Amino acid sequence: YDYDNCVASTLGLTQPYNNGLYCATTEAEFDELAKCVRIDHWCVRNCPTCTQARMDSVKLTSISGKDPTYGVSLVIQNADAITSLAGLSGLSGALQGGLTVWGMAKLRNLTGLGGVSSVGTHNGMHGYSIALRGNPELQNVLALEGASYPAGSLYINNNPKLVCAGVP
């Protein structure tokens, strides 16, 4: 397999709703996803077995597109063993679609996403670009301070420890 140019639909990932969004939902699937240097969309979702060690081994440098249904480029959702996104520190450039961080029980910040220069929008979710929801330990999103996104497209909900000083 050419891990330098991955296509999510060819990695053996789960399609949660049979709709074009392909996500790692097991550690074995995450192992395949972590090997990708470039990919069309990147998703870890509903994965209780996905480990921090695997996140730390991610090789990702760019995301070339977004899933055809929701329009997301990067999703990290309900993977409670992941406490840090530092493994994504090789990622740089623009995301054509949205960015979702949702239901991450132990995530304290978004360190690792500092190379993202801009974020597009979701097809659904009211056109949000960045959706941060239900992350009880999330304290700051400073890693995204250099990323541009469309005005009025930031969605923040139920992140009780988040301090949003200086958000434009």
C-alpha cells in the first residue's frame, strides 16, 4: 500500500453510517491510519481501544480533501485513551473541510494542530469550520491561533474548562 498517498476508503476503516466518512474505530484500524503521510480525510471515532502510543506514532503531514457527506477533513471523537494530539504535529497546511474534536474525555489542549493554516467548513453542522464539543478537560485551543476560518463558523459547546481569551 502507498502510505504516502492514502485514500481513507481503501484502508479498511469503518464507515459508521455507510456514507463516505471512513474512521478508525479499533486500534488495528488506527494502526493503518497512523501510517499515512497524506490522506483525503482523517478520522478516529468511537474508538475505546485506540491508544496514546498509536497517536504518538502518526506520520500524517497533510490532508488533501474532506469526506463527501459531512465535509470534514479531520475528526477526533470519543477515543478516551487519547490524552494528547502531539502526534499530529507533522500536519501542516490548509484543511479543505471542517475540524471536529468531540467527546474526548482526557484531552487538555490541541497541541499538535499548530501547523494547520486554515480550516474549511462542514457540509452539515450548520456550516461550522471548527467544532469543539463535550471535551470536559479541554483548557485551551491555542494551537489553532494561527489558523484562519470563516467568520461565524466556530462551534464550542460543553467544554467547561475551556478559556477562550483572544478568539476573534
